Amino acid sequence: MLSAVCREARGGGPLPCLRARRHRLEVFTFWRGRRRRCEWAPRCLALEAGDEGALQDWAAALTRGIESASAGRPKSLLVLLNPNSGYRQGGRIWRRIAAPVFAAAGIKCSVRETRHAGHATEIMSGLGLQQLQGIDGVVCVGGDGVFHEAMNGLLQARSAATAAGDAPLAEALSGLHLAHIPAGSTDAAEVQGRTLGWASRGLALGGGLALRGGLALGGGLALGGGLDLPTGSAWRASASAGAARRHLRTGTSHTTPLTLPPLTAAIVACTLHGTRAAFAAAMHVALGDSTLLDLLRVDTAQGVRFASCIAAFGFLADVTSGAEAWRFLGPVRYDLVGATKLAVSRAYPARVRCLEGERSQRQLAAALSAASTASAVAAGGSEQASPLARFGQPGSSSSLSSSGCGGGGGASQPHTPAAASAAAGEFAGGSPAFVQPAAQAAERHEGEQWREVEGEFCSIMLLVMPCRSDKTKAGMARFGHLSDGRLKLVLVRKCNPAQYLRFLVSMSQRGCAPWQLSYVEVVDAVAVQVEPLTVRGRRQSCWNLDGELVAGGDMRLAAEVHNGLIKVFSRGIET
């Protein structure tokens, strides 16, 4: 499925995705684990024929089949590389893992290194129409921070283009895909002695994808259908780790081994790809896997930002703030600072208002149900009771994870990517609503009323996506999704350290869900307003937006989720 462009043994033109040496043909592909389908490993399939003519026919047939299924795959990418991420291992992860995958897929990459904080935002906000027409997406190599910077820069550019009435530029920015290849401080520690080439057990082509023309490579080998491969010569298929290591290079003459990092916490990668392995993330880009992603517009006194994961006030923000002084300790700093904050278990008075958006949710469910029924009738199927009637109800047996929508694990709401795409364009994705202040959310949800609660809270969290990581396998939001147009508002009322520890353990093991703990409330919402109440003599907390701190005197916040606001290279969680 994937390989470098090369020439045949006795001359001739280049064959994309295939490499021939005398009477040997190598196909670069990958293998997926049986238990963890998200864990992908490189694989090299070697085919040998009795004569060179037969091998050339095979190469031509395979090339035609691969090209016929490659219409949606990117051809050119802009890569934003943070060389200082992951203990300065970001460049190494790019050169040894991601770049060889893209080179093997025939993808042209233009690499730009970020030099300082906010540089990715500057690059994205400065993209012009001519540059956008030459790329199919932007790949962020680094920690979650570089992805969030690029995302905010993209939306700043879209807002500016919309305000200026530049429709072609706004449309080009709206169609641009973002991708994240993890290489942050929690991603870069490498497994000692674990170097993988394009070889492992099993075989898969296109992730089990049946290519047009009848070619399908799964757990075994099946060639046939429209791809009429010659059978007059004997052939042999084998996996070659040595050949894989010889061919995985990026324009250099020396061997470049593929080293996979171990598993630790990385919310964006774990949620979008189901794993923090850079190889799997790069393969999702190369295969052109695409889905929509909800984003949260956050308005504070410090300005406007967009978040894809979480906005947190209280405990999590305090931990992030306290850990800044201990960055040299690496990821363990969060555990150490968290233990000290837990012992104090400080609570903050605040007034919280949320807009549950039940009416808009019913409208979305009706639109999705109508689209599902129309598709069934068009396909000649009988009209049956649609599972979308249960849309928005936790406990539904349908799972988003298998449909590539990144379900939070366990039971979840039914959803279809095609219907989600249509709904996103109708309700938010194709509208300029994201440029409007979040405080005006009620005007966009006619007839909805704000729900208000006041009290002391140890933690206030707005979860946009499931927020999976190695510490929260089921996700911080058990029923969260990548693109359902809703967020999870989690309110942890004032409690003692033992109770808050119980909440943390429950969130780590099962994720946040309604009715788990009496002092924790989980609410589905489309917009939230938080007003911290000042108490004389008591220190105020701050906001943590996707790991970045927002501090200052005025900590009031207004936030609104926008359905399917950007496109990302991802297939979500595979089960």
C-alpha cells in the first residue's frame, strides 16, 4: 500500500508505491494488533516472480489498484515541526517515523520549524490563497501545544477572511485538514532496543480497505477481482524486516531505523488516533482518513481562543500553574504537584450558567434521522425504526468508536460520519457563527433558557472531546465524541481530599458520567458561562485551556461549542 517511488531493475519509468529489484517486488504496508486495533506496526511484503515480465505486470496491476483507491489521500502537506518538543526529540521522531511514511506514500512535504511560542499560530494565520491551493493539509509534529496553536491560527485566518468578505480564501481555509503527530514531552521517550522497520506479524493493506478493482489484503493475502495478476510464474510472499530497514530513509544514503515511543499521556493523539504512536498517526494522514472536530470558542477578558479538548477552572488549572516551575522534571511534575494540591483540596465560589441546547439537539436528531431514512430508501432498504431516535441519550448500545467518531468508550450515542458532516454544515461548520461572541449563544438557540447554579466548586471542567490518555483509558468524558456539537460540563462541588481523590480515580477508570457521585454533576451543554465570585482574602484560581494558562484579574468566561468546525486527519478509536 505504501512505499517509496523507485525504478525497475533494468531501467524504465518510476512506479509509484512499488519498488522492483530484479525479480523481487516489495509493497510497504502495515499490521494492526488483534487486541488493540489502534496499534499499527510497519510491514513489508516481498513478492518474487520467476521472470521479470511477470513481475512488471504485477507491479502495474498493483499500482493501478492503489491509485484507484487514493483519490482522497493527500498529495502535498505543510509540516509544522517543533524541534524542541519531547526533550528535543521532535525532529528525530519526524525524520525516523513520519517522514519515511510520507515519502513511501509519495506525499510531498514542506517542513517549517517553529522557533518560539505562538509561531505556529503566526504561520497558519499568514497562509495565503496561493499557498493553500498547493497543499492538502497541515501536519503538526510536536506536543498538543503546536496542534492547538495551528488550530487557533487557522480559525483566526478564517475569521479575518470572513470579516473581509474574501470568500475564496475563507472556503480554502474551511477545507484545510489538520493533523497531529505526537512528539511532545510525554511522547518522546523511546523504548530502549525497540526498533521496528516495515515488518511485523500479519498483513493489512489500507487498514482492511477493499481497493477498487478487487484487491484486498487483510490478515492473509488475497489478490483477484478486477486486478488480473499473472499466474504463469511461481511467486513467493514474505515479510522482510531487513529490507524495510534498508528502504526507510528520507533522501539520505544511510540506514534510518524506525523507533516507536512508549505509551504515556497525550490527549489529542490518544483521542484522534486511539494511540500516541507516531507511526499510526502518520498512517492515518497518508491514508487520507478524515473526520470533523468540534471546537470550543472561549471568550475571556484576555481575548478569544479556541479549545479542542478542555477548559478547566480549579484543581486542574492549579496543578498546571504549579507545575510550570518544575518543567525539568518532565511529566512526573504533574503527579507531584497534583498530590500537594489534592491535600489542600481548595474550593472556589462561582456562578455557572449553561445552555443545554435540547431544542437544537432535537433538530439535529431529526435531520440525522431524515438523512438516515433517505439513504435507506435510496438503497432499496425497508424503512425501519432508526437508532437515531435515541440520539443524545447516554446508555445507547451503539458505539461511535467503530464509526471513526472517537467515542469515549463504553456505551455511547449513535452517529454516522456522513450524516454528521451534513449536519455540521447546516448547523455550525459552514456558518460564520464561530466569529460571534459566545455570550450570544442563546440567540442562536431560539427558545432555550439558561440554567444557573451557584456554589463552591473544587473543579469546573468543560470537556469538548472524550479526552483519552494513558491515564484515562475510557476518556475523561465517557460519552464524549469528536463531533456531536455538545460539551460535557463537569461540576465538582466542595468536598474533602478523600472525596476528590475518589472522583479522580473514578474519572481515570470509567470517565465522567451522570449520577456516579453525589457531589459531581455532569451536564450536556452547548454553551457555558462561568463567573468566579471574589471573596476578600482568598486567592483566585485561573483557567487551563488545552494545557495553556489564562491568568489575570478578571476570570469570567463565556464558551460555546461549534459542531464540526474543522477537519482533521483521523479515524477515531477503533475497537
